[in-house]
Amino acid sequence: MSQTENKANTTPQIFRQTVERLKDRPALRYKQLGLWLDISWQGYFDIASRVGAALISMGLDHGDRVAIIGDNSPQWVQIDMGIQCVGGVAVGIYSTNSWPQVEYVIEHSDAKFFFVENEEQLDKWLMFRDKAPELKKVIVWDIKGLRDFSDPAVMTFDALLEEGKKVLSADPEIVNRRSEAVEPDDMCLLIYTSGTTGPPKGAVLTHRNVTWMASAIIEQNPIADKDDVLSFLPLCHIFERLFSVFAHIAQGYTVNFIESPDTVLDNMKEISPTVGYAVPRIWEKYYSAVMIRMADATWVKRNAFKLALKIGQKRAGYIMASQKPPLSVKILYALAYFSVFNVLKERLGFERMRVAYSGAAPISPDVLKFFQAIGLNLMEGYGQTEGTGVTTISNENQMKLGTVGKPLEGCEVKIADDGEILVRSPGVFAGYFKDHQATESTLKDGWLHSGDLGEFTPDGFLKITDRKKDIIVTAGGKNITPQYIENKLKFSPYINDAVVIGDKRKFLVALIALDEDNVVKFAQDKKVQFSTYKDLTQAPEVYELISQEVDAVNAGLARVEQVKKFGILPKKLYEEDGEVTPTMKVKRKFVNEAFADMIESLYKG
């Protein structure tokens, strides 16, 4: 349903319309005791209404903030919609955040209520409870391990629902009245950015922002109410929120929740979603797994795959240039698909996936081409939280390798004199919460200053070159975009992450983080002796393996872009150590500081 057809521009209005339209159809699906269970649209609405009614009875006023922390689950989105339906503001917190990070968001957002998933998340609140006097109540939805726990500030989710039921029984219209009072320009969400350069900032998104975006992305790449998606990215990130909440309530498809972060691959095979989406690191892991598995296959299977892939990549070249493949290529591809790719996609859980998206960070064009080659229509989009997630995106009829598509309809994009991408649209946020200075530096005359550098191709596709602050200027005065080189390095199945360094230096060096699974397998196959991850990084055979991968990348780069030396990081990069964000983007500043000695040794060596 397009925005012009659908006059509703607040989430409660759109949610109610879809519930009335689909009522008993499955809205949410989750796995319990080995079985997938459905929650209907009416059931979803009833729980959200009880949540909202209970919050009103406990003192939630219009515009008050309510925080949520936990892994993806039906309860997460039911709470989210319950908050929004009564004029509250939902504040998601990454379940992997440490307690000081949680404290920061609770304090900065002035949250009045705090929903936590389980004992682990409740423990974080207990660490700072005396410093958060504004919190009226903490609500726990999974009470495993807490049955004997008692605290006047804490209640169970079931108790909250019982309270909501009583409130609605006494006043059936209490939630409706609050819903009707919500205005399009009211704050809907407060999303805290990952903080790659400092403390996270709270981006204010309005009901107009999120409802417009839900409509815009559906118009660009239609999603039907009979589609299925798998919810596994962090729900407090705008990328997952768009698919699991906003586009979902607008279009009415089914959201399937993973059992846990460790079961994504198994759940993907069980559900076989029709629409897929993930951050680049996930797609890169899938690619690496396929390539390593095929390297272990029999001679016949290995060579059949190589031949099929060659045919697939030829076809992908046409498609990703918005051209029709010749009949001969179509025939050869049909044979390759029937004999190789169809089985491969079934094993990955991709056989029903008609379209898939990569977002939240840049992805290597080689990875995109690989998935197009095997018959998965993977497309890259571009955007940021401050623009409600999406600025440009490709579609089935318009895509170009090495670009992030064209602007959404209704979204203006221009390139500033210094190459920065500027955005103006109904999706551009209202500003940063309690941070007038940051808002003024990011929003100027209605234009969002993205901090990214880019350029348009002659046919209107946007190409991202790098982050403005990440551009390397060598000692010789050459401007280098490290992102491009890093993406090429990460295409190797043996490299998980790469950080290219060289600002004000005579040449480029790289810090390499190994893909542990694939390098361990290589070491076992080659009888390399090691007992710890650090041992693995120091093995001469592993250094030689990575050296070959770096040489292969250098062969396709200009001399000034080539990585002259590299170091293998002695540890994996962890979010808990401040080295990567929850969406797996490397924090350059932290990595550069943490491994400063290694960097200096590469230059002195």
C-alpha cells in the first residue's frame, strides 16, 4: 500500500489498519520446544494493547521514554508497539552492551520504564539501580532463574499483562484515546548510534519518519503479506526495526524470530524466508563457508561448481549492469542452476528467497556478484539511522555493480563540493536528543550531512567512496579510500576483518583479523601445530597463507593503493572490548590505539 493511498502516518494508525485487515493471519512466529508457533495479528494487537494500558496505569505520559533490552523475540516487538500505541517513545538497547553502556542510555534518555529479557540483563540494571531514580519499574519477560527473586522495583511481564487486562476491562478505550492523540511529528523512537568515534548519540525519529520509510522501501521493492522474513539482527538497530516492525505493520507479512543468536543458520534452513537481509559480515561468512566447503568436495563436485560459478558470474555481469543476458547464457545458466545452485541454496535456506538486501556497512562487490551468480538476488542499499535507515537502494530492474542504487522516490541526494553525500527527505531525523550542537552540525538547511563521500554515475546510481573521516592522505599527498581496499581483503575466506593504515605515512599497511573457522580448518589440513588462537596467528604457514591473499588483492590495485606490509592481530575483535560495533563494523580509532605497537613495528620493520 503506497503512502498516497494510505493516509495513516503514525504507527498506531497503520498497526490498527493491518490488524483489521488480517486479524487471524500469522503476524509473528517463534520456536518453542522444537515447534514453530504462530501469533496472529489480533493476538499481537491484544498483547501490545495490554502493555500500553498497563504503562498508562503506572504513570507513562505522552512522550515518555521506555527502554528495552534483549534478543529478538515476539515480546520485544509486542512491547515496542505497546509503547508506541500509547504515545511513548521506544528506546532499544543492544543486548551485548555492558552495564555502564546500559546505564548511559537509561540516564541520557530519561527512561521511565525498563523492559529486560532475563536474569543476565536484569543484573546489568542492578549494577546501577541507585543511579537511575527516574525509573518507575523494571519488567522482566523471561523469569528463568528469577523465580525466587523479589524486588519492589521489578515485576514480571505476565504480571504487567494482567494489569493491562484489568485496565482495559475497566476502560476499553484507554489505549485508543492515546493512539488517536499521537501526531505524525511526535517522537516515535530514540535510537542510539553505535558510537564508532565516541559516546553514542540518541537519534530522534518521528512517526512521520518511520511510516514514510516503511512505505518508500515497499514501493521500491514490493513485499507481500504472504512473505516471510527471519528476524536476527539487533532490534534496536534501524535496519532490523524497519523489517521486523515498520514495514511489517504496514504490509502484514510474517516475522519469524530466531531461537537464539547461535541458531541463525539452522533457523534460516527451517524457515527458508522469502525476503532476506543482513549486514555484510553475515553475507561474507556465508560466502566463505560455501567456498571452503567446495574446496573439500570431491573432484567431480568441485569442478562442477567451478564451471557453474563461471557461467553464473557471466550472467551476473549482465544483470548487475541492468542488461538482459543473451539466450545462450540463459540456457547454460538454467543447466547450472538445476544441477548445482538449486541444491546449494536449499542447504543454505535460500531456496525461497526472491530478494535479499545488504546494509548498515559497505559490502565487497565481489560478494554481491557471487550471490547473484548462484541465483540469489542480493542488492546493496545505503543509508544511516539519521535518515531512517535507507537513502538509496537497487531493485530487480535497476542495479549496477559497485554502486548502492538510486535514491528512494521522494528522497533528494546531492554531492557537496567536498564530495560529502547530503540527503533531504521525509525520512531525515528530527535531531539528536539533548545535543543541539551535534544536531546543528549534522542538519543544515534541511539537509542531512551524512559524513560519507560519494559520487553519481552518469546514469544516476550512487557510488560510496568512503567515510569522510577515514580518507587516508599519504606522506606523498595521495588520497586513498581504505574501505575499497579493505573490502577486497575481506573477500578472502581466510580474512574476517582488515584495517588499512597509512595516513601521513610513506606506504600502506594492514591489520588483519583471521576468519577463525576457515583458518583453523586450513591449519588442521596442513598439520599445523597450535593450541590457542594466538598460536594460530603466529604460525609461519598461516602468515604465508595470508601473504598470498594480500598479494592477490595487491595485483588488482594501483601501486599507491597496495598494502606493503601487514600484521595478523593476535586476538579476535570483540564488541565487549570496544573494537567493533554491534553490527560488526570495526572501530578504527579503538583498533589503531589498541594495536599501536604493532602498527609502529610494521613501519619500523
